Amino acid sequence: MFEPGAIIIRTERLVLRMPGIDDFAAYARLMASPRSVGMGGPFDLRAAWGMFCHDVALWQLFGHGALMIDLAETGGCVGQVGINHGPLFPEKELGWFVYESHQGRGYATEAALALRDWAFATLGLPSLVSYIAPGNKASIAVAERLGARLDLTAPRTDPADLVYRHFAS
């Protein structure tokens, strides 16, 4: 069983930690905003709660899930990174978001790199994918900075999604 604090990944500037109930309010605000369009939103409170619970439950079901991204220096939460799976995801997906006030500082790239490397080392995965809405230039840039390559043949739930594949090195 995974408990709060069970998984912590540290980078130079960040601490990736399991979500807690105190993270839900900011998460729900993001999911209710137009910024969630690329994830299928905006979402009402019920849908945001279901997604948040999914992120937490993945740890118990698959041994991976979402981690909140905190600044090591202040402890402030700036977003989330996670490995999604289950019936809505054809493959294990490396996903990320950063709250609007913290964009453009490299936090998504740093967090996604740390979780990706953890997943390859710990879970022994040969690859991960990132499903990205075609207009989401910031996430496309993150995927490309991580070395992921567009995979035109990868299965996807939303036919419009771009699929970027990350390979274990």
C-alpha cells in the first residue's frame, strides 16, 4: 500500500511527492479553467474529483501514478506530473501540467524527466507515451526537450491527439 510520503523524487529545484487532499482545490481550479481543454475539459467539480482520485488510486492499482511538483526552496506546489494508465489510456502515459503562474520556468521538463527516469528504472518499462492536443505548443516543447519523438502509429483514445514516445535509454 502506498501512503503519503511513500514516493518522493528530488531534483535540483523540485520535490515530487504524492498528492494530498490539500492539493485538490488548486487542481480543481485548473480543471475548471479553459487551460484544461487539451485534457478534455473544462471539467465540473465532480469530474475533477474523479480525475484527482484516479491519479491517487493508480499508485495502489499499478504502482505508479501522479506526483505533485513542489519547489524545493519554498515547498509551494507548482503543478503535477504523472504516469497514467487504465481503461482510458491505451499505453502508460507520462503527463504533466504546471499552474499558470509558474509556467515558462522549466518545471514541467525537470519533473517529467525525473519521473520518466524513475519509471524506466523502477518499473522496467521499455517506453512511455505522452498524449498531447495538437495546439498545445508548450507540452509539445516539453516532450521534445525530453527526447520524445512523434509516433504516428501509436494507439490513442482521441484521434486528434499527437502521441510522443519516450524510450528507455
